Amino acid sequence: MTQAKNGDTVRINYTGRLVDGTQFDSSGSEPLQFTLGEGQVIPGLETHVEGMEVGTKSTVTVPADAAYGPHRPEAVVTIDRASVPENINVDIGTRLQARTREGRPMQVTVIGADDASVKLDGNHPLAGKDLVFDVELVEIVQAA
């Protein structure tokens, strides 16, 4: 059988979970389609799919460094509560869009709040975590 290789467009079914078994994502009813080598999925998953044959099912643990990277403490900041518009929800876990000093948009998560301040985490929610994927290569849509 043909193996998936760099440059191939593939479709996979997958379930992603943390090492404790908590599911964080899945392909649902439609397989995920991406092109190997284009960085459209995390590096560790892409590397795992490369070399798989259609119909193959497998499980891989992707270390944090090959997923969303390490948790960076410098990406956690505390801002004055007064700098957040009153109509913005700052409950813990709320995802917000902020701007970097250079003006680029970035996603942040509220990880703490009181009357005086709001603590925001600019790390990806899965940063610093090893991830486990159950993967099935459904189809090689277009071979390179």
C-alpha cells in the first residue's frame, strides 16, 4: 500500500486527549484534511502521520515540545482591571483577544481576576502538555 509522504494531502480521523485521558479535541464526523509538510497541524502529529498507510490506526503521544511548546511564564501578565472595558467578561477561563505591543492580535485566557486586576495567560491552552492522539489515516487525497 501507499504510505503518506511529505507533500501529500491526507485525511485523518483523530481523537486528542491529555495523558490523564481528558479529551480536548476530535475530528468529529468529518475527517481532518491537511497537507504533510505545510505546518497545518502540530509537528508531532504531522511526523506521526507521515509513513502511515490508508486504513492504519495508531496511537501516539506527542511531547509538549512537538505540540504547542512549553508553557512560557513570561506570557502570563497582570493588568489593571480598569483597563478592561466593563462589558467584557473576565471570568476565569474566558478567552479574549488582546493586542501585542506591536499591535498584532493574540488570544489570551483569563486565569485570575479581582476588583483591581486581571491575570491573563497568552500561552496556548495546551502549551506545556504532552498530548495523546488516536489516529486513523482515512485517505491520501492527493499524492505529491
